[in-house]
Amino acid sequence: MYRLLTFCLIMFFVFSCTKSAENIETNSENVHAHNTEINSFSSTDVKMVYIKGGLYKPFYGSDTILVDVKPFLIDERPVTNAEFLAFVKANPQWQRSSVKKIFVDAAYLKDWKSDTELPLNADPEAPVCFVSWFAAKAFAKSIGKRLPTLDEWEFVAMADTDTPNARNKPSYSDAILDLYLEKDRQYKKVKQSKPNYWGVYNVFDLIWEWTDDFNSALTTGDSRAGEYDDKGLFCAGGATSATDVLNYAAYMRYSMRTAIKANYTIANLGFRCAKDTLITN
Amino acid sequence: MNTKNFMLLAATAVVSLLMSCNTNEGTKTTSTTQSPIDMVAEGEPEMAEVTGAPNVPAPVGNRGPKKWIVKLETTEIEGTIADSTKYTFWTFNNTVPGSFIRVREGDEVELFLKNAENSVLPHNIDLHAVTGPGGGAAATTSAPGKETSFTFKAINPGLYVYHCAAPPVPMHIGNGMYGLILVEPAGGLPKVDREYYIMQGDFYTKASSKKGLMEFDNDKAVAENPDYVLFNGKKGSLLGANMIEAKVGETVRLFVGNGGPNLTSSFHVIGEIFDNVYLEGGSTISHNIQTTMIPAGGSAIVEFKVDVPGEYVLVDHSLSRAFNKGCIGKLKVTGEPNPKVFKANTLVKE
């Protein structure tokens, strides 16, 4: 019992740290509102795909809780190096030398030749990585978009090439797992593989992706705790609370999300944008 | 029997019981009565020596409790699993098993876990020697390129497995993410001539998208049907030029762990009898053991004196694993024959 308490406390602190980072960001956005707007830029021609949404069962949580995912639009592919380069050119406050250190860790845009030059040998059409959650949010905001929520992202990720929900097919999890075992996929161009049922590309095969609420209801880094507590989301997770224990690929995504903080920048972590829609057909 | 005699007999029995208890205490090598929690780790933290199998760091000897820094890096690398077959291993410090850590009870360890920048996945470490949530797993979950740390006090002497506990755990372990940490009792383990580090693991493989490279097969792992059962992560890791060695008359101590993820080992050395086995890596010492069970996620310390030269074969005595799946190694003993102990007779004519 004491161990559990200590653990919860630790997780609480971790969580509260992340929270305070968000608060800082909110404050800073206010500052931006008064001083510098985030500038939009012209080079994003990415197609957005309409996802009609529906009831979906989160990977973690009670079997009986279904989440209603409202219709939304999502980029058909991850944000590319070229697009992020255009963003930092239009928004110097997000260039490597001038970015506020609270928003990114030391690896932000690692290996870029300069503030406005991509890394040597980087493919402009490959997904951008080494970007923090703050940076991803700023990018999305600059073009009137937002990051997808975890539920929206996972809703799209339930699809294989033929069906909107392929979770029960053994081939679905196996195929993703095989992809996850391969290294250095993030250097490949986007849209070179088949899109899924919705017409969304590169859901699994290139990078991990930020979601807006990546640090909400997750497993802990230790997946075996076997506890689910809807009051304190930070103590949630574990093999017994997963709705599909053989969905190894989903475990890995959740594991990744628990390992990151909003200022982290990582070699194989990028993002794509989403947007609300009023269309409901 | 009258009452007086009975009392005398009873008293004798009690005394001899006490004495035999004392004898057991002696072989358990525990000396102080101070709780390891209250032992003060002296001085500034020093970088601990860690080693890849089959080597182990120097014994702790008589030193007092100290502070240590242990650095481990998690990596995902291509390596050779058997003959010319490549496999994508996940490791601690680029070896399977991971680096051997050696401390004593009362030591304070600050463990740093760095996940290599080119890792695909997050990793962490659960050390069975740690008293605390997840054995450190939650505190050390590290995204690719990131480093985490936590501090623990070693309070229970014994030989302990450590492993990655990031989900899916069987896959991380199945790819080789395990190792051993030895916590010696105060005063150290009794001195021996040779010490080696051996760890068994079961491997589940299938072809990957890359030619000639095998990768983890989830279905085989769930079915607990491995293609390979191996000592030290590679077929032949203890054969040929890699045999472990000893000389006639020497005492040998093997620190044997079993990473699993699934199989229990029936560890046996063909042609030897274990003089001492620290059962399950703990403090109880059993004697004259032929085969000792080592659970997945468990260990044993076995000791024996080598009296006769020759090649002694280390196996999991679930023998299909040894002869069909690679779980075989050798100890080469050199020196003078000892016909009093063993002599091959010439063929008796018919």
C-alpha cells in the first residue's frame, strides 16, 4: 500500500511538472497574443481527410467505457521537413537559436545545418522529427489547425487498408509490430506506402506522432502494474486494464507516450495536424 | 528411561541443534547484525566496474558500504544469434546478457539508464535487487535519446536478475534485455579461484523484411515455443575458443541467471556435481546437487571444485534445448589426471 502511495505521488509530481509546463505555455501564448503572432506560411498543401468518427473502445480503460469520437479532419500524412522549415522561416521564434528553452530540449531540430537549413542528406519530404509538443502545437496553430487528440489518433489507427476497425485481425497487430522493429524509418519520404481505409498515410511505418493529450490516460512505464484508476489517470494502466492484451503494437505506442514530456525532441517522433469540422455525414 | 536421563538427552539435543544452526550460519557468510538499511555508504559516488559475460567484476571483499554510479545504455542492434544468422537484439550495454553489476549489501547505487538515440522504442530497467516500485521500472522509462536515473540501497544479499519492463515486456526480454546484479553479503562471498557469468534465454524468431535478418516472433513467444534456447545470447558463446576455463584443483563459481522470458532452466554440468548451490540465488546453500532449477527471472550461484581434467558440458537438462536449440556450453579443465577420482579403463576383451 505504501509503495503504491509513493508511486502515485511520484507520478503525481511528474504529471504536475508537465502541467506546469503547459501553464507556462499558456501564459506565453498570451504574451504572443500581445507581441508576436505566429505567422502562417504558404507551403502546406497537405490534403486533409474526413474521419466520420464514432464510438470507439480505448486500448486502456474499462471494457465498458466507449468514447464517442466526433467527426474531424486529419492530415493525410505527417508534417515534413520542408514544411517545418517554412514554418521556422516565417516564425523565427521557433528557430533553433532563438527558441525559448522551456519549449524544447537540447536536441530540438538536431543536425540542422543552421536555423534555416535542413540537416545534410535530409529528405525534405521525410517527416520532421526532433520537434517538441510545444513546437508541434505552434506549427498547427500557425495554419489554423491543431494536434489530433489521442482518441482521434487511435481511432484512425484502428484501420488497416481495408477496414476501419481491424483490431481483431491477427494480421493487423503483427504487421504493425514488424514495422516497429525496423530502425531509421523516419528518414524515408512520406506517402510511399499504402494508405489505410480512411486514406491516411504513414500511420505506423515512419514515426511516432505527438497527440494533443499524449500524457492523459496511459499505462505507466511499468506495464505490469495491473491497476486502473479512473480518478488518478497517472496510476492507470497495466496488462489487466488493456482491452486487447495481444495488441502489442498499441502497448508500444502507449509506452512511448508515457516516456515523453512536452519539451522532448526525439529522432523518430514527429506529428501531423487535425482540425475540427462541422460536416457530419 | 528416567526423568533425569530424559532431561539430559533433551538438553543435549537442544545444544546440538543450536550448534548445527551456528554451523549453517557460518556457511551463509552473513556476519553483522546491523540492518543493511542503516548501513552508511561512505564517500563520494564512484563509477562501478561492470562487465560483459562471461566475465564478472572484482569481488567486494572486506570493504564497507559505498556509493556507486552504474551507467547502462539500452540499444537495439543487429547481432549474430547462431552461425551466420543475424538477429535484432535489444540490449543493456550492447551485450546479451547485459553488463554484470556487483555491489554489497548497504551499498547505495545511483543507476543511470540512457536509451540510445537511434532506438525505436522506450526502454527501462527493473532490477530484482531493488526494493521499491517496479524495481525502478517506472522511474527509468527512457524515450529514445533520453536518460533517466534513480537511487536505491541494496538491502538483500543475493544474485538478482534485471530486465527491461517496458511494454510488451515478453518482447523486450525475448530480444535479450536482461542481466544479473550480485549483492554480496557484508564481508563478501568466500574466495574462489574462478568466477563466470552465464545467463540463459529463450529466443523466438522469424524472418524480417531485411534479407538474412531474423526478428522477434510474437506468436511463437505466446506459444512458448522457442527456436533457440541459449547461454549468453548466442549459439556457441561458450564453445570452442569461447570455452570457460579452470585448472585441476581450482574452485569454480558460476553466477547463472535465466532471463526467460518463458522457460525454466534445469541447469546441469555434465561430469560435475555442484558442491554448493545458493538456491535460487538466495542465502540458502544446498550441497551435492546434480541439476538445479533456475526459474525465468531467477538465478542460482553454483560452486564446485574441479578434480579431473577434461571438457565439462554445461546444459539445460531439458535436453532438446541443449541438443536441438543451442543451450550448450563448455568448461575446459586442464591439469594432471587424477586416477583416484576417475580413470577410463582399457577395453575388456570378450
